[in-house]
Amino acid sequence: VLMGTSIAPLIMGAIFAYLGSQDYDDADEIKSQLQMPGSSYGENFQNKVKKNHDLVDSGDKKMIIGASLAGASVILFGVGFFLAF
């Protein structure tokens, strides 16, 4: 049963990792826009900087959750395998 239930956290961990990578891709796109020459004191520039930081923070949180769930999945599978044999 433990080996079977290890699939759910693995799938959820993969989903969170995918969502985190999407946030990183969006942040990278904003970063490339910010590297264009222009005024760094404008309101639009500062809003993009804030959005970039928010996307990176969100991506970090999702990746941590995804990695934790994947680790829990491996532990569940290992305990189930140990108890089965």
C-alpha cells in the first residue's frame, strides 16, 4: 500500500515543479525586457522589477514544495519496499 501511495506525492511534486519552472520562464522573459536600455527610475520599470521578484519568489516556493513531495514519495516507496521484503 505504501509503494502504491507513493505515486500521488510524486505526481503532485512534478506538477508543482512544472508550475515553478513556468514562473521562472516568465521571470526570465521580464528580465530580458529589463536589460533593454531605458530609464531605470520609471514607474513601469519598477513595476516590472517587482513582478519579476514576485515570480521568482513564487517559483522558489513551488519548487521547494515539489521537491519535498518528490522526496516524501521516495521515502514512502522505500518504507513500503522495506516492509514488503
